[in-house]
Amino acid sequence: MVEEIGNTTEGDLIINVGPQHPATHGVLHLIITLNGETIKKVEPHLGFIHRSIEKMCESLSYRQFIYVTSRMDYLSSHINNHACALTVEKGLQIEVPDRAKVIRILMDELTRIASHELWWGAMAMDLGAFTPFFHAFRERESINDIMEETCGARLTMNYIVPGGLMQDIHPNFQKRVKDFLSLYKSKIHEYDELITGNIIFQNRMKGVGYLSPEDAISFGVTGPAARGSGVSCDIRKLYPYDGYENLQFDEILETAGDSFARYMVRIREMQQSVRIIEQLIDNIPEGDFQTKTKAVLKLPKGEFYTRVETARGEFGVYIVSEGGTTPYRIKFRSPGFSNLSALDKMARGEKLGDLVAMMGTLDLVIPDIDR
Amino acid sequence: MWSLSSISNAIHTWLNETFNPTWAMIFEMVIVGVCVIGLFAVLGLVLVIMERKVAAWIQIRLGPNRVGPKGMFQSMADTVKLLVKEGMTPNGVDKFLFNLAPLIAMIVAMLLMAPIAFAKDFVMWDLNIGVLYVTAVSSITVIGILMAGWASNNKYSLMGAMRSGAQIVSYELSAGLSILTIIVFTGSLNISDIVLSQANGWWIFKGHFPAIVSFVIFIIAVTAETNRAPFDLAEAESELTAGFHTEYSGMKFALFFLAEYINVFIVCAIGATLFLGGWMPFHIGNWEAFNHIMDYIPSGLWFFGKTFFLIFLIMWFRWTFPRLRIDQLLNLEWKYLLPISMFNLLLATALAILGWHF
């Protein structure tokens, strides 16, 4: 809970945004103190969709607990699974085949594009433009089709197991991904024409919701939200995993720190993801998609931590093992929670309409905040 | 040119021959009232389905396609649903004002129909200050919205209503000034006279630069006045859930909804009348043959064609642009549109005095 700085005085209007509100994209409850249209304080209240996922994981085996994390940040479920599998593999020192690594990264980047597509549509909808949502979904659908063909599911893929993948890719996979890339490239200019270049949109975004690099670091903001303030925090670059070190891509940094910078980071990040996919799609090595692992996995006694870059920021998995078949304690470090904590700092003194835009640029997924 | 006046004259004569003058007038009023309500209902249905189809077309989807051929009866099904829904009055609201507000919005929209020329010699009330009447009556809409916002006893509604109040009051100025530009050219406030003055060309072509500027300003201002995106701050779905009509449901909500669409129709009709010649066919100066061919198209078709073109334009805005913020909205009006339209009016006056328009 945010500390009491902005004192409420006579004449202030306190409104409850949520838990049922079109702008929160889930069951988030914000208590907003307003002076006219100007925001004096934003107080997020959590707990409406708490499912005690961390506690649930303690009674699941090391093979099983991975798939519960799909339900946290459901838009980058594949990347969450990836992080969990990496932690288990680190503990057991399993070497993953190259083929599995490449496919994992391909899926990660496809998930990232799909997530950013959805964000772009929802963001524009927060600002009152409905059409972009449908345009974004047109491209996102084809990613979902690719996922469905290979993984059997469209949203919570559950494709990763410790030691590799659940199954090999579908024979059509490479062709479908190339089709998607050509579709995406032929449509990406529409995004700029419809929204990015729009004068109303730019006026709504520029100079609004400023987050300084110092604040971004002190609130623990990660991902595109922090990179919009010029904080270099891309885990794929800083602590590469599963072969990101061999790939050519840029970490996108914007220095303005306002809503528009955060928006541009995501837009440009999608193009970097496309670049990564293009490098890998024709170079999937032959070989096994999975290493042989024991039927029952037992992590050695100790503590294990891995972090990956999801579409929203740094996602960390911390496992304490007592040597049994289930974790003794699991803690997830989810990006949404820290990013939300910076909302109050960003929103003070801005207008109510811009709060919605700021929440859009933070790309909040509520089940990720409230585990 | 074929005209509808023969029909109305025939009815008038027959009524006066059959009944005494008082009864004849009462019957005429009833006929006009039934026509207005009928037009109201039909327009509401047509505009709602049009909006949904236009939205679907812009958003690469099909839109309603289940009820009737290509979903054309969808809005009727929606109306039936709204009619049979319970008209809730929440606890803690000011019951009288709460129930009065949608009626005011509706009545204002109905009153605005009176001076509009739908076709040649087809005006309900050929008022000699028609344009002034429209601008005056349309400003009552804001009272309905403020009343709804205040009576709802809901913070979202109140904020929506306050935004709407600020917005409508501001944008009326530039809407009024751009209407004034045409009045300066025409020298009359009577809508029939304004239409007749465009017999040799519409004002948007005849009025040079000032007419085009005032047309653009008029379209922006009326979009704001009717609370439609990108100026839909009073409703602002993502910020204020549904703005001033958050607490309304069933038919009371439907009245607001209907009033909004009728207002869109009326402002577009005014725009078409002032700038695009109303029911006047497309005439070019003294090209007699061309003008004569154009006259074969019925005048009502010209009027509705132009009006629906403008309505389409306003719908296009709605499905393309993001929403403005409240301070940007007021800045746009007071810092840009108002000075520009004042200067534009000055220019138009100079042109009119020098007689430089065609």
C-alpha cells in the first residue's frame, strides 16, 4: 500500500476505479483521490484474484509446478514456463539439446510479439480508439494458430518440460512462421499510420506520466517500462539464457521516460523480436527435442534462482529445495507487481484521463500482480 | 422541380373543407407529430445499424449478421430488448430529476426537427429565424446531461456531466460562429431562404476560403457538441465507465442513446443545409442543361444523401481517432477554433460586403 503523502482535504473527490472497471483490464482496485480532474493520489488495492499459486506449487512436483505459472501472466505464459524449466534444469544440471533451445527462443519471441500486439490494441482502446484492437488481433490470431498447431493450445501453451520440449514442432511450423512474418511486415505500417503518428495520440502520450531513471530503479520497475526511462535492464542481454548470447538484436532504450517513450519501446521491441525469429527460423538444428531425464525429479538441497525477460519485464523464479520431490518454498518475482508500484509516482498531478493511458503503458496483467 | 407541396396543400385544403379551421389545425398538428415520432424511430433504427455496420467495416469484421438479411433488423431486436427491460431507479437518486433528464434530452432532439427542410417545400415549421432556433434549442441538451449527472448521485456520472457541460458550452461558440459565416453570405436566418440562395452553387463552393474553413470548424464543433469520439469525454468508457448515463438502464438509457443519434442527424442536416445546399441539387452556375438533369433527382434524396454523407464522416472520426483529454479539448476550442472562426467571420463579412462571392 502506498504511504499517505497526498493528504485529502475538503472538496477532494475519492473515486474507486475497479475492481470492476473497463480500464483496469482485470480485477484491480485503485482508490484515486481527485481534485477536479487532477490526480492527487493513487492507491492500488490488490487481492481480488489471489489464487495462492506459490503455495500451490509447494505441493506439486518439479514437472507439474511449471504449468501453474502459465496462469499468472497469461500473455507470456510460454516465457514463464521457460523460466521455471530453466530453474529446474539449473538445479539438476540438465543439458538441454540445441534444437530445444532454439525452439524455446522462437516460441518466446512469438509470445512476446503476441503479447505486445494485445497490449497495443488494449492501449489504444484505453485512449478511446477502438479500431486498433481489431487490427492487432488480426496479426495475433496467426501467432495463436501457430501455437495451436505445435503446442495444442492457443494461450496457455504448456510446451516446455525440464530438459527440453513436450513434443517436436509441427512440420508446418517453419512455413507458418514465415507466413506470419510476411503478414506482419506488410501490416506494421498500419500501426504507425493509425496510432503512432496520430496527433491526438502523441499529445496524449508525450510528456505525460514521467518516470525518472532513479525512480524506475528504486521501484524495481523492469521491462519496457524501465527501458522507456533509459534504464538498461534487458535480461536477454545482461544475463543471456538458452543461447540469446549468440543472437543479433538490440536492447531498445528510450530516454524520455514518458508514456510515449514506453510506447515506442514496445513498438520497436516487436521489430527486434521479428529480427530474432528471422535469424533462427531457417537454422533450427537437427537432433532431439528433449534429453532423457529421470522419471521423478529431485532437486538437490539448496536455493536456485533464475530470471528471464518476459513481455512485461524481469520474471524471476526462486526455489528452495530440501531435496524432496516437491519444492520447499517457491517465490516468483513478477514484473507487474513492481511496475504497478510506480503508478502513484507517475500519476500525481496528471489528469484522470491520462491515468488510464499510464496504466496502459505499464502493460499490467492483473493475475501476474496478484498471484 | 417536382415538389411535395402539392400533397401538403391538398391535405390542408381537404381538412379545411371538411372540418372547421380549429379542428383542421389540430388534425394537422397531430399528423405532424405522428410524422416526427415516426421519423424519430426510423432514424434511430437506421443510424444505429449504420453505425454498427460502418464500425464493422472499419474494423475488418462483419458486424451484426444474424437478425434479418445481413443483420438489418438487429437494431429492432435491440429496441425490443430495451423496451422490455426493467426501468431501474437506483436508491439514493433524485427520482424526479433522474427520470426527467432522459425526457429532456429526447424532447430537445424532437424540437430540433421543426425547422429543417427535408425536401423542397417540405418543412414542418418554416420559421424566419430557423437557424437561430436550432442553435438556441440545441443548447438545452446540456441541461438534460447535467441533470442526469447530478441526479444519479454517482461520482462517475457527475464528472461526465461536468465535462460535458464545459465541452458543449465551449463548442457552441465556434459552431455558432461558423453558422454565422453562411448567414452573412445569405443575409437570412430562414432555412428555406438559405437553401434557395444556393440554387446556383452550394456555399462550400461559392463562399471561397471562409466557407471551407467554417465547414471544417463546424464539423469539428458539432462532433464535440454531440459528445461523439474523439470528443466523447462525457461518456469516456475507459475512464468513467459510461459517464453521465452510468446509472441508467432499459428505456431511460435508450432515450439518451436515441437522442444522441438524432442529434447527430440534426447537426448533420444543418451542416448539409448550410454548406452543401440542403435539398438543392448540384447546380453549376448557368449550365442550364446540367442543372436540369440534376433536378430530376428528387430533392429529398439530395437532402438525405448529403446528410448521411456527413453522418458517415462523423462515424468515421469516431472509429479512427483516440480521445482527447479534457484540457486539450478546451485548449483546442478556446485557443485555436474560436480565434480562427472569429477571424474567418471577419473575412467572410468583408467578402460579403465587397460582393466577391459568386
